[in-house]
Amino acid sequence: MPVKNRFAELQDEITAWRRDIHENPEILFETHRTSALVAEKLKEFGCDEVVTGIGRTGVVGVIKGKSDSQGKVIGLRADMDALPIHEATGLDYASKTDGAMHACGHDGHTAMLLGAAKYLSETRNFDGTVVVIFQPAEEGGGGGREMCEDGMMERWNIQEVYGMHNWPGRPVGSFAIRPGSFFAATDQFDITFEGRGGHAAKPQETVDTTVMTAQAILALQTIASRNADPIDQVVVSVTSFETSSKAFNVIPQTVQIKGTVRTMSKEMRELAEKRINEICAGIAATFGGTADVTYIRGYPVMVNSDAQTDFAAEVAKSISGNCDEAPLVMGGEDFAFMLEERPGAYILVGNGDTAMVHHPEYNFNDEAIPAGCSWWAEIVEQRMPAA
């Protein structure tokens, strides 16, 4: 396939971009160097328009095809931000910034989309317009939401949008996708239980928040086991338990717990939030205390559109020969905000036998570059074939 051959030729150049980005990781919206590099490359490629500052530090490039008989516009999105993790790979191009590393492969995503942008700018063998989207703050900052709130979809009349993520454990360059709900909604809770503190030798004079909170933690597990439909998905995890006293002989006045909720449907999300409030308030009242629940909604469920998923899978098959059905993922992905705005699809590309993402020894596999770049380019050329 010509596209794959061209990306094989460009692989060393794209790899060099990727490793430069890897050496210089930036967290959340602080992608100033990366954003500047992306904008510089897009201008160098000859993009028809390059705009910075979308979603604070996001970058958008516009590439027009040889013709535009139908007025079609497709968006391709990559994320740019790193994680607050200290790198432990020992690579020659390891992070130069203590406490920050590209532990999720966003350096690879950015480099692959830059490679596709270079090819598409060279050839323009399509009928319509492609908008390449480089997004900050995927790792918890909601950069995708901010780019949408800045009017990105309307400004460039984007009609469909496609995203990609590398996936350790899958053969390099292979693909997997699924229609419908794919990545989970990711919510957080912060709950403070208050009772009456006192001497640990006189528990009868206190309202024991430690016992109260322990009961609540156990009861929260009944949301999955007794409230949810067994075929639906919900995870409620309490990940932090902190008392107001650290002494051996003091029953604390307050206890604070934190945690996360992962769901795969709007209905289950509503139910989980409702039951967390009810369970904590009820158990606190039983013991004579109170519960102050703060429930923070994060990324929504990421839902792949049926038609675009079928198309994305066919493109993947044309590149690698097959495309597997991906499993449900209880992690979050803020490409969900873009898929709430426009129909589209998100696909996984194999990263080989590497450490899992978010691990200090993870590294993006540069051998996946030709397949990933080819998928981006073929999405455009097959969805908007030259007139």
C-alpha cells in the first residue's frame, strides 16, 4: 500500500519527533513546548491554516484536499500531555524533567498524527478538508472538553472525528475497536463523616467516625452487588481513608474518604451517585453522625458511533489484515467529549510486549508508527475519496 510505504520512508523522521517530545514531557495544559513544536511542524508541512490556543494550549491544523465537491470535513485527534510519574526506563531519550514522563504514549500519538499531517499535506489526495487536532490535558484535565467549548467543531465545521490510542499487550501495529460504550465514565467522590470525638477508653461518650466510615465503605460495595443490573458495569473504589487524629488513644471527630466510580452508561452513573449519597447519609445517621458527600463528575462514557466504527475497522483491516473486537475499558478517555459533539470512532493500535501505560517503565513502541500513521491517512482518503 502506497501510504504504508511512505510512512516506512518517514519512520526515522517521525521517530525523532517522538523521542524529542518524550525527552521533554509536559503535564496537563502546560504543553507549551510541545504545542509550539506541533504548530511549527504543521506550518512547515504547508497546512492551509494553523491555529494555537484552542482549549488553552491546543493546536489545530487545516489541510484542504485537491477538491471539495461535497463539503466534507473530518477531524483527527491526538493528545499531547504527559503524566506526573518519574521515568524508570533508562532510555537514552528518557525524560529530562523529574517527576514527569510520557507514560501513556501521547508522544507517539502526537508524532503519528504529525506524520499523517505531513503526508496529507504532500499528497492532498482527497475530496474535502481534514482538521488535525492536537489536544492538551487528556490525563485528568479535560482538554478535549475545553477545545469543544472553544467552538472547535463549529468553527471548522467538523462532521466526524477519529481518535487512536496505543495498547500494550497487543501485537505491534494490530488494531482493535468496538462500537457503542468503550471507555468508562470516570467520577470521583470526597466524603467527610463527622461524629463526636473523644477518649478511646470511653467510646460510649463518642460518636465513632472510624466505625461509621468502615461500615459505609463496606456498604458502598452493595451498589455493584445489589443495586446494579449484573450485566451492567460499575466499579466503586474507596482509595483513601484519613482520620482527623493520628493518636492511639483518640477517637477522631472526622474521617475523610476519597475514591472513584467507573460506569458504562448514563443510567448506571446516575444510580451510583444517588446510592453513594443515600448510603453515606443513612449510615451516618444510624450512628448519630453526618456525612458530607462531594460527588465530582469527570469524563463521560466514551461512545463509538456504529457507522464510523464499522468504517474505522475496515480501514484498519486494509492496513493490517484484521481488526479485533476490543474489550470494554474501565479507564477514562476525554475523547468522549468530542464524540458527544460529533459522530466518530476511537481505535486501539498494538504497542507490543511493553509495560502497561501509566507505568514508570512504559515506552511507546516506534515500530507501531507506520500502522498508526497509515490508519490516520486512510481514514481521510477512504472517507473522502478524491473526486
